[in-house]
Amino acid sequence: MDTAQQMQVIRRWYSLLKFLSLFPNPLRYFFCAYVAEQAARVCGMIQVAPFNKTRSTWRVKRVAVSLAALSNGSHCLPSDIGSQLLRHCFQAIWEARTWLIEVNVNDNSTLALYRQNGFQTLAHTTYWAIALKSKETSQTESQICQTCCL
């Protein structure tokens, strides 16, 4: 889902989520998002969640900025909105001592945003995708296994 689609989903649910936040909720931190508005239009959002049970470590799940909202006479850059959202989370979630993010190394603008706000590389993770086996290969392997086991 690209950023424009994410922003449309957020706009659709924003009023309801804002109203429901007034009531006590045991799943308060399950979907924790902060929204940046300018001239009554949503121009960015950040979604965060606690990483551990004590809520001393939090994870930034995503930062999304609407370029369409910024193009209407605004003098802000997308990185400015992202930085403001991150700083707001750092200040509002007072119990968080440590923040974690996971970023694709090829996403230069996101890496620049996080580095600008004090994040440093902790580790590199590689994700592998294993191709599914074809029916012929799986049938041949099952026949081999059956003959070996007899």
C-alpha cells in the first residue's frame, strides 16, 4: 500500500478513532497513531507501538506524509512534518526510553529522516524468500521419501 492509499484510509477512520480515544480502552496501545493536521486537512501520521511489556521500548511502525496536502500553499517539507511527528512522540510518550525502527536500506528518504532525528544503525537484517515448489517436484520428492522409508 503506497502513502496516498495509507493517507486515504487514515482520513476515513480519523474522526471515529479520535472520538473513541475519549473512552477507556484496554487495547490503548494496540493502534497508537498521531496525526498532523494543517488547515483542517490531514497532512501526516505516525504509527507507534510498545515493543516490550513494560513499555520502556517503543517501535515506530510507519511514518506517512501526504504530499497533496503539503502542495496547497504550504512551505513545509515532507521531512519537516515527519520530524515534527517523531519529536511529538518522543515528548508525548514519556515512559519510552528506547525507540526502534526497521527500514529498508534502499529507502534513502526514510533513512535520512530517521538519521536527522538521532537514530543510528543497530543491526542489519536480511529477509529471504523461498520459492514455492512446483507440483512435479513435490510429487517426486514424496515418492522418493516413500521408497526410502519402506
